[in-house]
Amino acid sequence: MSIQSYLQDFWRTIYIKFLLFTVTLAPLLFGFHLGELNAPSAVITCDKKSIRQQSISLPQCIPMSAAEFGLVQSIFTLGGLIGALAAGPVSSKRGRLFTMRINTIPVVLGPFIEALAPNVALLSIGRLLSGVGAGAGLVVVPIYISEIAPSASKGFYGSFTQIMTNCGIFITQLIGYFLSHDSMWRVILGVAGVIGIMHTCQLFFAVESPKWLAERGRRKESREALSKIRGTEDGLDEEIRSWGIDVKKIVSEGDEEPERQGLLSQSESHSAEQHESDELGYIQVVRNPNYRRAILAVILVMTAQQLTGINSIIMYGVSLLSGLLSSSSALLNILVSLLNIVATTAFAPLTDHPRLGRKGCLLVSIAGMATSSVLLGIGIRTSTKVLSAICVLTFVASFAFGLGPVPFMLPSEFVDSKGVGATQSWALAANWIATFIVAQFFPIVNEKLGKGIVYFLFCGLGAFFLASVWWYVPETRGKKGMADVWGLEEERAGHED
């Protein structure tokens, strides 16, 4: 391909790149909030005080016990659970774009309440609101990306949910390294609000998912949105046909006479109402045996993502390794965050590889994390600095290989559009509960068992999830629809009237 052809192709598809960056600011903020209290924790809780004079009227720090700080840290996951459960039905009924736009309210408010909080109560409320925004974003963004991504690159595009999460973690660790003193921790928390405002502004220039529009009978809008995303009219009919939509009806819609247009509008309205009534709720997808298998699979994978121990490093890496690596622990955490970005980006195309695919990446990832856990536990127990540092890096790189990006792709590939909202909510609910377990209990378990022993527990969990994913989770790369993924009869995969 010549440079001119490359540039033409880049500008032709620049809008989809803009959309990808815009919507994944929500996962970026999830990562930011996940790690924002890591570096400045001692300053926030008054364990590390400064004698410099205050330039603002707010308290320089907020005295907190270990239990109170644990509450502030983990209440973010409660907000995430609330947001995840709410976002699925809203995105199905009102649209992906509407959900993302309304979600900017907690996304912006939460960080500013955190930054201006004078006490534990308001800091907790801010963290709760930030969690609601993050939870809702992690539900709707992967669905939206899967519906706008080119079919040949769904795995690569889908990985950007995790890539931007890692970028958020890196940003907060980096600015935390420089601003963890005096009242500057408030600036760290407030940065998320500024990013939230940028996210809000950019969403005004985004379009609704063309697939969601087509399925609601708004087919002319769907074709216009898809044309804008692709930057061309070529191949649109074939892509729309792959959704099971009547291409002729979409193409001829603009040429109809007024009377026919009126009848068509009524038909489309009826189609939209019918589709909305067919959408499945939380309980319905669990009762349906075809969807139940998918629900169990996504819960398994989402739980594996957290219970193999990644957030023990993201949330507590500085304090965990401070005794072993002293002043280098904060720098190692920054390096870990940077490695997570680079590795996830580098490994992203492998999810579309014909031999590896989604499932292969998951299996290699879990195996690598389990092995690294054992060696990290040994390194911490024996105070071997080099082994511990290397194993932290291989642990994170293994996570980036599959367990980081793949779980967010699977719900939209496991089920059809009627059940995807509820399935994604179940998936993220499981993820947030598992995140809460690690956030709340890792410090306690690590202290009770003795330094490093908890990583042998993570290894055992990794072995369990490795066997479970190999046995139960199907490959989705290259599969066309729910029936193909699960080997179902077409009529069993659909919903009877």
C-alpha cells in the first residue's frame, strides 16, 4: 500500500477512530479510579503529613482508620455494581448513545465531589458516584464497540476497552508519583472530572449504534450512521445483511412517496415496539436454557479476571512491595502500568488469530498468571528482589495477553441482541463483586496468612479457572451468531412468538 493510499484510508476511517477514543474514555476513567488512591494513600489518610501552609480552606488530609480507608476504596465497586445492573436494560431500550450520555452525570460529579471532600462521608459518596459511572460505562462501551467495529477486526477493536483501562491506571500512577504530597492529592482526584467533561463534550459528536437503530426499525438512520462510520457507501448492504436486516427496505426507504413513507413509519414504529417487548430481562435470560449457558460462561470468565489477583498489584502494589523494594515500589508500579498498556496493545491482534482466538488467549493468559503467582510468592517469602520484580512484570504481561481484554468482548459474542444488555449486566455484576472481594479482603488475607502466601492461593484459583475455561467456554472468533457459538439449532436460538 502506498503512503497516499494509507493516508486516504486513514482519513476515510478517522471518524470510527474518533468514536473509539471517545467511548473508551469511560473505561479509562474506570482504570483511573481503580488506582487513584494507591500512590497518595498515606497522604490522604494523614499517615504522612506536611508542614507546608495550606493555600485552600479544605483540610490537608482526612484522618482515617484502616477500616475506613478500606470502605472508601471498596465502595467504588459497590457503585460499579449499581451502574452495571442499571446500564444493560437502559442501553437496550433507549440506545447505547443515550446511555453513555446520561452516564456522564456521575462520571463528572463523582470526581469533583472526591476532590473537594472535607470528610470520609463525602469522599465515599464521590467514590460511589464514580463507581456508578464506571460500571455503566463498562457495560455499554463493549457492546457499542462490537456493533461499530469492522467484522474482521472485532477482537482488536474490542481490546481497546482494556487498553484504555490500563491507560487510566498508568495516568493515575504517574501523576500520583509526583503529586502525592500536601493537598495535591485533591488534584489527582479532580483530573478524572476534567477527563469526564471532555468525554461529555465528545459524545455530542457521536452517532448511535447503526445495528441498534436497524433492529428498532429506524433503518434510514441506521444506514446513514453506518455510512458515516465507514466513510464510504461501499459494502454497506453486505454488512447490513449480515445483521439479518432487509437491505432492500433500507435502500428504497428514501425513494418512497409521502403516503408510502407514512405507512412505512407506522410499520417501523410497530417493529420497534415489538423488538422492545421481545428484549430479555435479568431473570428471563437465566430462565432460558440457551442464554443460561452464556450467562454462566461470562460469569466464569469475569470472575477469573479478578480472582487470579491482578488488582492486588493495581490497588496495593506500592504498599505490598514497599518493604521489599523500599522507594522503588512506586516506580515499579508505574512500570507495571506502562507494561500493561504496551502488552495489551501488542497482544490485541492475537484475539483474531486463526489458531489462538479468544479462548486460546484466555488459556495462555491464565496459565502465565498462575505460574507467575507461584514464583512471586516465593520471591516475596524469600525476599528475593529481582525474582519478585520480574514476576510482577510477567504476572501483568500474562494478564494483558488475554484475561485483560477478552472478557469484555464475550457477552456481545455469546448471545444475540435481545439478550446482550442483560447478559452484559450479569457479566459486569460478577466482575464488580469479584473486584470488591479483592479490594476489601486482600490486605486482610495477606496479613493473616503471612507475606506472599496469598499468591499461592491465587495460583490455585488460576489452576481451577484454567480447567474451567478449557472445558466450558466456547471459541467465538469467526462464529456468526449465538447458534453458531453454542452449536444450537437456529430455531432454538431464536425466540418463539
